[in-house]
Amino acid sequence: GWLRWAAEQIRGLGGTINFDPALGGKTIMHDSGLYLPHDTYIVGSPKGITISGTGQFHLIPGRGVVDLQNVTLTNGYGDYGSATHARKVTLTFSTVKDNRGGPAVFAENTLHIYNSTVSGNTVARPAIFWLNGSHVEIEQSTIAFNGAAAGIGMSDSPNPWADVTLRNAIITNNGTR
């Protein structure tokens, strides 16, 4: 499909994938994950774009930066980051819903969530998960109705710490594990 072709074009150095406004509100179905080895920015149209899997693989695993704007990620599956996993993850005006497995969103170092929703994910670890020592900002966003695990959380370590800032965030009705 078009998204996989666009990702291949920037695979060597990273870059930005912009969706044509004519695709606003459409769903792109994938039958395998979209691996992004370098910093990648995916910008949906103002009406948004949905990237959906078959519930059998990670949707967007990455190595560097995965930055999503006006994108919905749904129907992913995986132990870590069923929707997305990268060193740095940014969600802006985006939705992560109906993913299964481990955390739906997994950041190794930096996590920014702005004006976004993470909801309805069936997870064995917190729906949004980061590693010890991470910088995390969640602003004007909702994390709700994820289960059986908690809405947000950090990996265990002997001396856990992270820089976490919550501003105007709603975190409610998630699991307790």
C-alpha cells in the first residue's frame, strides 16, 4: 500500500510522511507491522487517518523517533508497544485504541502525548509504558478504559525514577495491575 511505499522512500535517513487531505477520515489496513528504523514523522490530514492492523503484530515499531499527528492506531498486538514502540514517541491530536498485548504505547527514553486519547486497549502492562530515566509529558489528553493493567506506568528497576509531567490530563477507569 501507499503508506508502506512512503515509509520505504525515507527508510535510509528518516523523514516525514504527509497524508493528502483527500484521505481524511479513511482507514489504511495493514497485514504486517510498519518498521521505522530512523526518525519518522507521520502527519494525517486535518480529518485524521486510521492505521489498522489485523490484531496479530505491532503496528509501528521504530528505533529512533516516532512522531504521529492526527493519526489513529488500532488493532495492533505485541508484547511491548502493540500500537507503537520507539526511543522517543510523540502523539499529537492522535488516538490509540483497541490494541492488545503488552503496553499499547512504549517509549524507551522520551514520551510526549498532547491532545490525544489512549483508550480501550487490553493490556497486560500499563497502556502507556516508559523505561526508567525517561522524560514524560502528558498534556490535555485522556487515558481511560484500558485494562486489565493501569493506564500509565514505568518499568521496574532497582532505583526507578522518571521526569513525569501531567497537565490537564484525565487518567481514569483503567485496570490496576
